[in-house]
Amino acid sequence: MQLWGTIVGIVAVICAVWVIYDVWTKQKKMKDLEKIVWTVAAIVLSILTAIVYYFVKKK
């Protein structure tokens, strides 16, 4: 059971890093306030935010 929590934690960190990196480096037209909102959301709800970000902003 502890291994499952570790794997979910690692995936959550990877998702948060991906969203933050993509927002600040590749989304040039996005306003700063929107970038801050995505960053905070990525930190708080990393996996869910990554899924929403992928479908809302990347597509």
C-alpha cells in the first residue's frame, strides 16, 4: 500500500512540474494572472489540473 502512495506522489509531482513548465515557457499569449492561477492549481491539485490543462489549453 505504501508503494502505491509513493507512485501517486511521484506522478503528482511530474504533473505539477509539467503544467508549470508549459505555462511559463510555452504559453506566450497567456496573461500573467492566468499563469499564476494555473501554477497555483498545479501545486494544489496536480493530477486533476494536468488533465484539465491538457484538454482546455493544449488542444
